[in-house]
Amino acid sequence: MDSMIFHGIYVTVIVLLLFGVSIFAHELGHFIAARLFGMVVEVFSLGFGPSIWKKKHHGTLYKIGIFPIGGYVALPQMDPTEALPAAKPKQTDVTESVAAPQGSASLPATPPPKPLPPVAPWKKIAVAAAGAAGNMVLAAIIAWIVYWGGKPSTPGERSAIIGFVDTNAVAYTSGLRIGDEILAVNDVPVSTWSDVIQENARFETVTFAVRTPQGTNMITVPTEKNVLGFRMVDGLREVSLCKVMAVEALSSAARAGVQPEDVIVRFNDATVLSIEHLVTLVSARPDMPTPLAVERGGQILELSVAPQLDPAMGRARIGIRFDPMAVDYDKVVHIPPGVQLKGHATMILRVVRALVSKEARHTAEGLGGPPMILYMIQDAVRKGIMIALWFMCFLNVNLAIINLLPIPVLDGGHILFSLWELVTRRPIHPKLIAWIYQVSFFLFIAAIILLSGRDFQRLYTLHRLTKAAASPMAVTDAAANAAPGAGTNALAVPETVTNEPAAP
């Protein structure tokens, strides 16, 4: 129990530290740019709420808030509503003296603060963009660390081998089969499944150079838009680990000796290349004793299992559930920093594009807010520091791009207003900007509340299903589907955490 508590505290501290560093990098970018241009910096805060530490130095108040989720830099010269007329002070505020103790001379009233000098629009643009630059610099540093140290990987990050082909899809009738390796897409060489996905998204029809047991073939297949509006070859899946997350009590897998954390490598003497592949193999062997090979602790164990027909599902099952985000800790990949940054940015930009298309409603359903961001960070931390760093690289690229969107409450809004001033040589009227900000802020807060509420509902459902999976009579058969998403202050998650893995 003590070790579990200690681990929970450790994970919490690391999560807050990693998230805090990302926010700090963003605000530090604004701070450095503002200082370089000689602008006034009133406050530089990491976190919100009451200060647990603060110090004023050279006119700037540095502080750490009690709530480490966020941060800000107070730059009054960046406030587009600063030109609004202030309330007129009473005559006594300026002309009368302040009462002094008896027998003392009167003290003069404190004069109103002098207005700050205006800042050139191009300087405002540079300061606003510097926050995103800070996140990108941190992302680049992290990407180099991940490259040098190596990241535990999924099979799809090491190869472009097909892990599953739906027999009802055009891909199957065109000749693609499980185990084939894609060498090129439209004459562009590919080495990972991410490469395949990126090339598929660019064309309505793709031609694969495929290595098969019979030799290399050229196979042309159409692409279709998925629910996010991204083009993909329907019915095609990458190779993946079949890592057991839970075993149903009294199931044939439990009787065969299968345990959580086992990796299923063979079924009926066929190499298992994906969860979907295993489901297909199991379905074909109802009530038949079948050899099953699992990897446990670095050793291969030979077991025997008899799939049982499940009348409710209409197919045979062995009663196990898998981790759809499983990685191989014994096999690391050294992904070049540029490839990491490009991959993260491409994913986020695709989601942003989908949000302004006819698929916006479906894309919005995949958005995650602050609770999901924190959940994804802690999930990455639990899987290892290198995976956590890789996710932080993704998060910082996410923060950089999202903050540059032309939304008034974000840095992109400052850039938009400053561009208007730069082109027209006059700023937008402060009253109009104030109204735009008020409306945008209201919508922004409403979106955060909506996203957070949905996140809590999803996390509760995930907790309930995970708990049910551990119960003696648990039977769960939800499908696993990847659903990237992003939001204004949300997260474009590389893989969904709200969908449960399939249960063969």
C-alpha cells in the first residue's frame, strides 16, 4: 500500500512538473521577446491563484501560484483595450492633499500613472508569436533527448507491415493480405505505418509497392474519407502488439493459464500480427483445442486454449482484453527530431483543418480538454519517462499551433489585430475589441467547461470499464478505434483513451 501511495505521489509530481515546464516555456518566450523590445512586464507568473512565492525585481513581479496548471505574463502594452478612457478621477484625488498625522505636514496626493508609450504592431506580433516559439524550442530539445535515448515503440513505428485486412474491403479484393509489407506509396518509399498514413491522406487513389511471399507486386486501391475527413485505405490496419490487459474469470484463456501482461505471439501456429488478426483466428476455431504461444518475462510459453462460442456475439472467444496502446519496452526506436516534430505538427494541422470542414461535428467529438490532457500525461508517465517525454514533445507542438489560431483570446488573436493595425496604419477601435474579447472569452470558458465535463464523463466510463474488466464475471467487447482530436485549449491526442480494446 505504501509503495502504491508513493508511486501515485511520484506520478502526480512528474505530471505537474512536465505540464508546468511546458507552460513556463510558452510564457518565457513572451517574456524574453517583451524584454528585448523594452516593453513593460508587470507580472511573470507560473500558476494561478494565491502566491506561494513572489519577488519583485526591476519592476517585474515574479511569482508562483498555488495552482500550477497554467501561467501568464502581464504585458499592459499588449492589451488592445488599453486605450479605452478610464473613469475620471474626482477632483480631490489630484488637487487635495492626503490627510497626515496631527502635527505633520500634509502629504501630496499620488499622481495618476503616466500612460505607457505605444508599441509598434510588428513588435506586438513578434511578442505574441514568441510564446509558440518557446514551445517549439522546448519541443525540439525534447525531440533530441528522445532521439538520443530511444523510445519504446509499437510494431507500427518500426515497419510498414499490414497487420489486418478486412475481407469485405476493396483492399482485400485488390490483393492485399495480412503480413504483406508496404515498401512505397505512389513511388514514395515508406518505412513505418505513419509514413503510409501520411501518403494515403494525400491522394484519392494510391499504388502500393508490396513485398509478398511471392515477390513484389504493385497494387492500386482507392482511399476513402474517414469520420475526420482524412483519406485512408478502408479495412487496412497496421501490425500491433497483442498485449493482454485483463483475462475474464472462468474463460478458456483463464483455464489455459493466460495472464495479464502476456503478449500473444502465435495462435494455431500462425504468427499473430494484430488484435484484429487474432480475433479472426479465434473466431475460426469454436470449441477446438488450439495451440497458443505467449511471451512472458522474455520466454515463450506454449499453451492450449479452446475458444468458446459466445451466442450474444455470434462468434468464438477466449475471454481476454487487450491494451490498444501497448508498446514494446525491449525494442526502442530512434526517431530523428525533425521527423518527430513534422509528425506531431501534421497530425494537429489535419485535425484543425477538419474542424473547419463539413466533418467538424465528428471531429469535435474527439476533442479533449484539460482533464484529458492531464490524464494522457499521467498515462504516459506510468509507461516510462521516454514515452512521457515523447508525449510532452507532442503537447508542446500542440500548444504552439493551437495558440497561433486567429482566436481573440489566444496569441493568434493578438497577431490578427496587430496585422490589421500594421496594414491599415490604425488600430481597431478599443470598444469593438473589448466587445470581441468579452464574447470570445465567454465562448472560450463555455468550451472549456463543455470539454472538461465530457472528459470527466469519459474518464469515469473508462474507470468503470477498467474496474469491470478486473471483476470475476467481466465481459467487455467494445471496439478500439483511433480518434485524433484537438481543441482551442484542448489536446490533439495521438490515440484515444476513451475507447476500449476489443475482446477476443
